[in-house]
Amino acid sequence: MQTLISPSLLAADFMNLKADIDMVNNSDADWFHLDIMDGVFVPNISYGLPLVSQISKIAKKPLDVHLMIVDPDRYIEAFKKAGSDILTVHYEACTHLHRTVQNIHSHGMKAGVSLNPHTPISVLEDIIQDIDLVLLMSVNPGFGGQSFIENTYAKIEKLKALIAEKNTDVIIEIDGGVNLETGKKLVEAGADALVAGSFVFNSTNPTQTIAELKQL
Ligand code: DX5
Ligand code: ZN
């Protein structure tokens, strides 16, 4: 299977957002990665539901929504109504993660669970069979443009082993510091999907950059 590419709009030009969305629509990208930050779970605030709704009106590819917010259950229905297709919550932000995952599924979305760099794969042992995607953070969440944490490769190996042991089917997505160099090694380690923000939108030819990531 070819690598799934999910450009993160956090690095897009918000004054010309439509142009960047059209670029992604017409590129080899598979999803739109939308980063929702509440200033509590992470030390930054990004954008919220009104913008997600507007994006969903012109996006021609699924919305891969990454919630970096505390108590995400409060907003699951709202993110469905705003057009989300994949809804990913943080393990560290959910006291009743199983209930949260059920809630996401009951709203007809794919459910993802994200782990911070310090959170071990082992915490997924009793939830992996119930989810569609694991989003491994390869930077500390909150900001684009940070450098990649090398331990991520070893975490992918551990996650692959857990998925095989449980005989289940889960997409492994990696978020943070992805470029052609880290992306190649991530795909070799077993990543199915790559998020890329600054590497795509700061490049001189974003369409070409997406195509190059897709070829990894
Ligand atoms: C970080 C976000 C990422 C971010 C990635 O908290 O979850 O999705 O946009 O940005 P880059 O690709 O620049 O590391
Ligand atoms: Zn993200």
C-alpha cells in the first residue's frame, strides 16, 4: 500500500487558505490534517469549529482531525457536524478512553488515539482492537516546525508488534518533523500515514513535495 499523506494546515497561509486547500485537493495528498489546540492540553491555541466547518465545504478529501484538547468528549458531536471524518484524541487527555472511542464511532467517524512522545505503546494494549488509527507524536504537540524525536522509530516497531499480536488492523500515522529523510525511515519502520506541515507548506513547490512524500 502507498503511504497516506496528510498535510497539516497549521503551516498553511491563513490569509490565503482557500489557495492552500485547493492545492491539497489537486495534489497526491490523501487527507487534510487539522490540528485543534485548546491552550490547556498544549501550550498553544490554533483554530476551532467554525474554521473546520468552512474547510469541510471545499475540501475534497477526508478531514483527519487531531484534537489536542482536554476532555474531548464534550466536542465529538460538534466535530462530526463540522465535517470530520477521522477524529483522533490524545490518550493523555481521556480518563475514559474506551467510552470516548465508542462515542466517536457512534457518530460515524473513524477513531484515532494519539500518544505523546513519552507515552509508551503498552498503554494501547486494551484499546488497540477498538480503534482505527494510532497517531504517534514524533514531536511534543503544540507547535509546527519542531525537530523529529528519533525514538519514534522504535515505537513504531513496538506498535507493529502489538498490532500483530492482537491480529487487528490499525493505521499507524506519524506526526511531527516529517520530511523526506525522516519520512523514508518512518515508512521503512512501518508507518502507513505521514503528517507533514512545515515541510510541505514552506517548500517552494508544495504539490511536488507532497508527490515526493507519496513516493516514499
Ligand atoms: C503539532 C501538530 C502537527 C504539526 C506538524 O502539535 O500536531 O500536526 O502541524 O508540523 P510539522 O510537520 O511542521 O512538524
Ligand atoms: Zn497534528
